[in-house]
Amino acid sequence: MSYTIALAQCTSLPDISQNLVTAEKFIAEAQKEGASLIVFPEYFMYPCTGDTVSYTAHAQPVDGPFVLCMKELAVKYNIWLLFGMNEKSSDVHEKKCYNTLVILDSGGIIRGTYQKTHLFDAFDWQESGHTLAGNSLFLPIATPFGRLGLGTCYDLRFPEVALHAALQGAELLIYPSAWVDGPLKALQWKTLISARAIENGITVIGCSQYAKDTFIGQSFACDPFGNTLAEGGPQNELLLVPVTPGLTRDAHSRIPSLVNRRTDLY
């Protein structure tokens, strides 16, 4: 059986209430298209660009008002939601926040969270200057559209994140991202998504935020055999990705490189 996953390739604004308006617009459209899940990018709750002081100041706990509103939208439209947020630390003296993903089911229940483990200290960015690193990879969860693993943006450059998900039985791996613009960055983005899919025999989806001259958009999805499932442009748009969980089992039986994998080494 196939399912549809919607990607809300959009620009986050420094106005949380406006981002909730954007969320409902995309969610309503995704529901009309029959999507089971809609994915919003990394930094969706509040953007992280040059004003990192404002970014950390607007951090909220996972049980805060932003997530509560997203829960209400999940219930209203009967759809799963995945989105990025700046999560406030439980340490009242800590000025940095976490770069966190939250996944809600269609009943508005939190099914998992993930604090980004690999911080983007590269290409003139210093994410660790304002963000705390998570200390564990995401354990895949069962969903109606397959066993789901998660990573965030820069995690894509580390093969062990995808390998960990695959070894835990993931059939689908999603990377909400804010992929930074620059020379050949779009090529790297699509190549890495394809590589993670093919080498692990799973479907891999990247949903990137779009912000002109800052984040590339160009969301991309690849099945276990290297086929492109969806490809976005440098713009705000909703993309639809067809996913078939059974493809993972088929890939594992047909791709020779997976047969002799040394799982005891990991």
C-alpha cells in the first residue's frame, strides 16, 4: 500500500503567530491531497539566520504554546505533523537552546522528539554558538506509512545517522532541514540524500526551508533504488511524495551490498 507525504517547503518568519498561519495553510492543502503526514522544515517555529539572540530568546519548551497549537491543527485536519523548533533548555541559567524536531500523530499526541546531534559548525556558520547538541540519535517509530527515522539537516553528512536508522528497522528516513545556500550546495544536498537511500535500502526525504540567498529549498526525495520521488525548486511550495513501505524489504533482498553488512561493528 502506498501513502502520500507532503513537504511544506516554506520560509519561516520571525513571528511565531504568522508561522502558525502558514502551517494551517499548508496542512489544509496537504489534507485535500490525501497526505498522511506533512513535514515542515528545520527552524520552522522561528528562523535562525543572523539574529541568533532573537532565536534563542524565542525558544519554547516542547509542552509550550507553539506545540500546543500544532497539536490542535493535527487533530483538526486528522494528519500527522513533523516540524522543527527551537526548544528551550530545562536549565533556567542556560542561554542556548536545542534544535529540535517534534512528530505528532493525527490525534495530536507527541510520538517522538529529536534534538539535533551534529551541529553545523562549517561554511562560516557556528551553530554551536547558540545551540546545544543532543546526545542521542532518534529511535525509529512505527507509523501508518512505515517505520520512520529522523535526522536534521547537517546530520545528512554523517552516514552513521542513516545506518543507525536502517539497523533499527527504518523504512523511511526524513531530514527536515534549512540547507544553507552556496556553491554546489544543492548538488551536495541531492547527492547525499540519494546516497543515504541507496546505501541503506530505505526511502530518504529531505524537506528544506527556503529563504532567498540563505536556504536553498529544493526539497528532494529518493527511493531505495535511486529513483527520484519528488524534487522542489528554489521557492515556497507544497510537494507530494509517494511512499511504499514494502520497497525497503524488496531493496534488502535485491541490493547485494546489504547482504553481508557487518552489523556487529555498530
